Amino acid sequence: MDRRYIENEHVVDRYLSGDLTVREAREFEKFCLDNPAFLQALPIPVRLKTRLSRRPVDGSETGVFEAIPSSSTRAVMEAVDDDFDPEEAQEEMRRSGSGFAVNRALVMGLGLGLLIAAIAAVTFGLQVRSLSEQLQVAAREQTSTQMQPPGSVQRYKAQLVKAKPERPTLALGWITPAQWLDISIDATEGKIQQFQITIDKADGVRVMQIKRIMRDSNKEVRFSLNSSAFGPGDYLVKVDGYNWRGETQPVGWMMLGLE
């Protein structure tokens, strides 16, 4: 007999009601005697625990015939003489068991509530973090779009590519403080003298367009920009040339990276 058998077979209830066989009663008494901690945890009156903690008298029971009372039955009968009622003990045990069930349900409910609260706290924290990041990005964009006087001049020489680039061909990074960007584009190929420069953001928003820029004696097309006029991001630069009819034709592309 072990703890699981006692629980599954309701041995305690049957012991109090006298429904156990002599052998089962003896095994239960022996288990209680060998496991005092288990005996003390049983929801039965203290007087019965005291009786079960005593070793039975030798030769008091045969442990064979179901009709012969065991020391358990004798203990219950003696307890009656001490104003102990087995039915009352059963009722007390049931009340104790139901109280344990209520406490268990309460603990499970509290655990579930704590779990829900923890999930809600994590979700709220993620939302706050996301909102904080959005506010930081908005503040940065607002600051980046404010025009500032350039503190220095930086010269760059750029080479055009024939196809529209997917990545920056001139990566400048985020420039702080503002600079005056003096950009030179190689225009040695061809006989075109006048050019048109169109600058769009990567999302297609038009930023500026400069028409009829002459190439200089070094056969370069030069133009200057205030870096604070551009927010962070990539900017697509399209260069067109004017033919003798005044019509534009594509010459090349470049992409500025301000990030």
C-alpha cells in the first residue's frame, strides 16, 4: 500500500466507515505507523492520529478473515467511548477536503490572474517602447528638416551610372553640423553643353530641379547644396542633357545617401 493507492481507493473514508478488510486495515495502519509525516497530514481527528501512531498489540488480529475486527475497528470503537464519532470524523474530513479544493482553486485563480497581468505588462511595455521610438524618429525628422547655415564646404566628385541605381553611389552619411556640398559630375563624354538635374527622394517625392546648367572648362557639371535642406534618406539624382532642339535626353544617374 502506498500514497497513490490510498488516494485512489479512498482508503481513509473506508477506514473510518469500517468497510476495509482486516488485511487492508492492517496495511493502512502499518503504512501510517511507518510514515508519521503522512499520518499527521491526514484530515482526521488528533485522537485517532494518536491511536494510529501506537503499535498494535501482538496477536490482536489474524489479518485473514474479513469478519474478524482489526485493531483499526477496535481503535474506532474505543474512540467512541471517548466521545469520538466516526461519522463526525468523516464529515470533518470531507470539509477539510473541500476546503483544500477551494484553496487549490483560489491558488490556481491567483496564478492565472498573475499570468494575465504579466502578459498585459509585457504588452504595455512593448507598446510604450514602440511609441517612444516613433517619437524619437519624429523628433529627428523635425530637427533634420530645419534649415541651418552651413559651417563648412565639402567637395565631392561623382561619376554617373547608366541605369537607375538601387543603392547610394555617393554615401555621405548624416552630416552634423550642416555643410555646403559642392558636387562635381564628370561630363567629358559627348558634346552636350547644358544639363538638367532632377533630385527626387527614394519614395518618388520631387525635391528640386535645376535647369540649363553649363559644364565648365574642365568639362564638369557643378552644383552646390545645403545638407540641412535634406532629411535623412536616399536621394535619386537624374542628369539630362539638352540637344540642339532644346529637348532633354537622359545622360546618367547617381544616388546620394544621407542616413
